[in-house]
Amino acid sequence: MSPRIEIEPLGDLPEVAEGDSVGALIAAAANRAGVALADDDAIVVSQKIVSKAEGRVRRLAAVAPGAEAAAMAAELDRDPRLLELVLNESRRIVRATPGVLIAETNSGWVCANAGIDASNMDEGLVALLPADPDASARRIRAELDAAAGVRPAVVVADSFGRPWRVGQCDVAIGCAGLVAVDDWRGRADTRGRELTATVIAVADQLAAAADLARDKTSGAPAALVRGAASWRTDDDGPGAAATLQRAAELDLFR
């Protein structure tokens, strides 16, 4: 029988500041809500609060754009200060046209504006992606253990656009204690045929499912997912970057 998945948004967190323990804040929010955390749970956390806690926030007024950013800004009709940050956070620019700027981040994710975002930020501030989202997930897991005595799986999620499809969807950019990809190749389907291409992106599916319970105006930057025990692991595991990023030689669109 397939597992039953239940999602509980975790709100009522204070404004997160640099140096805060995200795991401790989540544990406290769950306690206030009367929600008991367990080892077999998964906690999906918004990238934004992780970035705030890690000091990955920049004031645009303090950014001095260089020549490359200034030239791109003139061509794309964009803020040169934002483009300076995008260049600093990127391995390469994948696509740059008016209205579209796709970059491969230093941590290997391909997304709009290198993941830099001003939503739910004070005027003039932008949030960068965590420098190492998998390390962030491991740290939050350890913080949950210290604060609540539990080690659930942790997913750091962000909204990405998707090739071939309209709209954004939350995906995992970091995870710990989770089988991020469930490889069914070699198993049989219901008719006994061997599966040759089925590889399930569990971490991404948990991120997307949790986002339905904590929409952008809900004030709930984290969600508890119950029913993910079969994918949870005692060890932190290799993380999202090592398992979800497609190798360049297998990527038909590079």
C-alpha cells in the first residue's frame, strides 16, 4: 500500500535574522501549534528564511556594479546592481534576453536571476540562495535534533520555472536525511515488465507538495510532511546537488 502523505504548515515564526537557528525556530513553532515532530517526518523549509539566517541578504544600494554588469543592464533594461549580484552568484549565464535571465549558480542550479529574489523582503533588499543548500539542510537537521531530540529529513525548497511548462514549482535545492531520488530501474511494473527509465525525484515532489500547504502569503515558511518515512535515512546522505543535478554530458540542453 502506498504511504499516506499529510502536510502541516508551520507558521508563527518570528522574523528571521542572521545567526538565528532555523531548526530551533521550527521546533518552537511546532511546539506552539501542538504539533509533535518525529524522526520519520520530513520538514520542508523555504529557502528565504535559510538565506536570512545565513546572512545571504544584500542591500542593492550597497552594490557597486562593474563594467560587465553595467553593459548587460543597458542591453537587458535591468538594474545593474542586481546584475552584479547575479554575475557574482553564477558559474555562467545560460540565457540573457530582455525579460529573461537564466543562470547556472555557483552551487550548480539553473534558474532565473541566479535565484536572487526580492519577494517578502523589505524595500531595497534581496535574498541570495544559500551558498551550499545541502550544508544548510544538514545544519537545520542538527538544530532540530538539539532543540527537539528528533532528526527528521530536511528539504530546503525554492520556486523554479520549468522547461516546456508554464508556471513555477517548488523544488529541492538542498536536503539531508532523505533518499532524494528513488531509482526504480530494474524493478517490475504491475504487468511484470522491467522498468528502464523510472527515477522518482522524491525531494522535489515533497517540496512541491509542501508548497501547496504554505502559499506565498500564508506566513508559513516551513511545513511538516508525514508519511515520508520510507524515504527518510538516519545518515544525512549525499544531498540534492549530487543526486538531482543532471551531469553536463547527459544534459541535452547545454
